[in-house]
Amino acid sequence: MSTVDPTELLPTEFHPAALQAYRWLKGFMITNEKEYIQFRLALSIAADHGNRHAQVCMGTIERLQNGQPVSDRYLMGLAWTFIYLLNQEYIDGIAEQRLDPANPPDETEFKL
């Protein structure tokens, strides 16, 4: 008998925040058209120059616009990118507040 760990997502289960991310993205694209166009243009230029983050975001935008399936992590990644672009100074200020100042942040801080 196997037990299901309630803290783990099942392979077929979307992250619970994915629906909120999707609703926020669609609302942002409609109600903030000017910012959305600016962000999309910036991401497009960065993607054309090989920026992987921008390439993934542009692919997600295209799939959303074409009504194609988009996984929860792509939805949440795109939503976070737009939220970050809207609030960059505030988010960076928080991110600089480290729990352990003796250890500088780096790319290996989180093992994914």
C-alpha cells in the first residue's frame, strides 16, 4: 500500500496557483495593454539575442495566444516575469534581504 505525500504534486496534477497565474496573465494582457506590449517587445528582442528566459516566455505567450496547452510551470514563470517587470525595484529590495548574510547568493543557492 503506497501513501500519497500531501506536500507533493501528482504527475498529472497542476500546481494550485497555476489557475491564478493564468487568470492574472489574461487579465494583465487585456487591462494593461501598453505595458504588455512593452514587455512583449523587450522579451522578443532579448529572445532574438539568445536570452533563454525571454525565449521561454515568448514561446509561452505564443502558445497562450494560439489557444495551445501550457503547463503550470510555464504559466507561473511568465506571470512571475511580468510581475517582476512591474515591481522590479521592490522585489530586488526584498531579495537582497538574506537570511544568512555570510553566504552570498549564487546560481547554486537553490538545487532544482
